[in-house]
Amino acid sequence: MDALFKELGRTVLQQWKGQNFSLASFPGIARAALEARPPSKHGDLAAFTRDFLINEEQPFQTQSGFGQPELVVFDHPRFFIQVLFWLDGTTDIHQHEFSGAFHVMRGSSIHAQFEFAKVKPVTSHFRLGDVRMKSIELLPTGRTVPIISGPGGIHSLFHLDTPSVTVVVRTQNDPGTGPQFNYLPPHVAVDPIYYDALTARRRQVLDVLEQIEDPTYADLVIEMLDDLDLERGFFILQHAMGHLRELDEWDRALAIFQKKHGALAAGIAATLEEVVRRDTIAGLRSSIADPEHRFFLALLLNVPSRADLLELVAQRFPEIPSVDTVLRWADELSYVTDTGVAILDAQFPEEFGIPSEQQPDLFVGALRYFLGGAKEAPTRPGGLSVRQLKQLREILAATSLRVLVS
């Protein structure tokens, strides 16, 4: 076992024992111990990795799927220490059933904290409410953050570097703080551990019907939605959303769901739209390796407003105006499609009839206009009309670039 983590574990144990193992005191103890001898300064990651691979004397390893991978480096019946590697890690908005602190040993992350207000429990595994961001910040190498169990510690992390490495000092379990809900903004909380076998099998059968292009697919889904409870209906609606849109049946299915559940269903459509947006950005990340571009994707995924995005860009790249940096990224991420030019998942309108060689400058120029970086509208020979600018804004607002024009 690595000596640094053995010493860290013994320090935490001694101090926590002095507090009679009070759960309320543990996050402060864990944070103070990590800050007193931070692994980012005192740890040798290469030596630790070699020790873990070669030395047989290691703590018991869990079967956890958290981390890529998770390595347990100190274990005690009341708490343990883990080193988490992240190769492509983007965590859901979630809460924990444990407490402690985490330390950025290598890399950096965007950390967002949330609250869940106006909670309406539907079942013990499914809740409605308002997911609201409280804060968002950059976590550089060396930063230590406390972990609060339960709904007081809702957060998400977007790891910017490959690999990012975090050290977590955490309790085994804090009774009464579960389930460890995941949050789907803006209005839904689900228990990711809960498994409904019947719903899972029904989704698999729907997949079969989609694959064979069964003509009764939409009618069957709508019949299900007219019968199912809110929780099961939500998961069927979420699962079938993509194919229903392909069949031009989404509006009919959503109307049936909303009619059945009334006011409780009011925020479901916005939540499902946001799930699609977040999945799109997470999918884009898998094909983008440049650290600056990954940072841009993290901002698009997490920040609530244009002002917040520009402020975080200024923190990371203070030497260049934020608008110029964002526009450079947009230009670098543009590419040519069969119908013209696109930036990420935003396609320049083909119906404008503008030659493809002129589209990149117009697209980036429009973004500058929407970001407030130009006093006049972007121009081309003949000029972009007010109607065209309005249409372009609407197109961008339906893509991963939404926050730039909102």
C-alpha cells in the first residue's frame, strides 16, 4: 500500500475517533487532512501506479463501476480512501449516500452545485421538483472540496483533462441519506439503482418493434402511455422519444401523457428535451480530444447563462477577450456537411441560399452578434436580414450552442 495514503488514512481515523465518529464532523476532518498533505504535491502518481500493480499487499477492492477505474487505497470499517481515474468522465447531476471530501490530484474539472426545490415525491424512486444551479466553478489541480451526503450535496463534475485523477476520503454509508438520486434538469429526480424489470423488458420489446419497423409501434406506445402510472410512463416516453419523432408521432404521444397526468406532467417535456441536449454534448465529447474544445463542451453542458460561460472562459484564459476565445473555438469546431457548414450540431440554414464558402464567416459573425461582441449585425453581400438573424437564433437555441444565444 502507498505510504502517503496509509498515513492519510491513519490521520483521518485518529481525528475522527477524537470526535466520537460523528458523521457531521467527517467532511471537515477529511478536507483538513487532504489539505494538510495534498496528494497533488506529495504523491507520486507513477510510483503509486507501479506499487498498486506490483505490490500484493493492497486493500480489498470493491466491484464499483465508479471511476475509470476506482482503486481503494485505504480501508477501514467506517471509511475508506479511493483514487479515481477519469478518462472520459462526465458525472450526472447526483447526490451521495456518503460524506467526506475529494481532492484533485491531477487534471482539472468544472464543478457545479445544485438544489432541488418544490419537491413532489411520486414514488420512493421518482420525484418531481425544480433543479436549480447554485454555483459553478473551475477546480484546478490541488483543490479540495467537501462532500455532503443527501440532498444538501447535489453536484456534477465534468473532468477536463485525460486522465483526471481524484482522491476521495469517504464514509462507507450515512444512514438515512439515500437513495442516491440522479437529477434530470429542470424537473425530475430518479433513483439510478432501482431496477424495474417489467419496464426494462417492455423497452426491449419496443426496441424489437423499432428494428423491424413495426407499423403499430406508435399506437402501442400511446396505448401504454394512456394506461401507465407517471413513473413508468416517463421511462417509456423517454425511451421511445427518438423513434416517435422519426415517425412524426411525438406530439401525439406527449399530449396523451400530459392529459393523463395533468399538472404533474407539466415539466416532463422540458426535462426530456434537456436529456437529449446533454446526451448530444456528452456524445460530442467522445470524438473531441483538444483540451480547450473539451473545456468548451463542458461549459455548454453545464453553465446556465451566456454571462456565466464568458466569466469562466475569462478565468481560464484571462489574456484574451472571452468572446474572441469562444468564436475561435466555434470556428475550429466548424465542418462541412452535405448541405453546408455546421458548428458542432448546429447546421447553417440551407434555405438561406448562401454559398457554402461564405457560410463559415457568416455563422461565426452571427455568433459574435448574439454574444454581444459586435454592435452591428454580421453582413454578407446583400446583408443578412432581420428575419434571417431571428431564424438563425432559433436554430442555435435548439442545439448544444443554446446558451450562447439565450
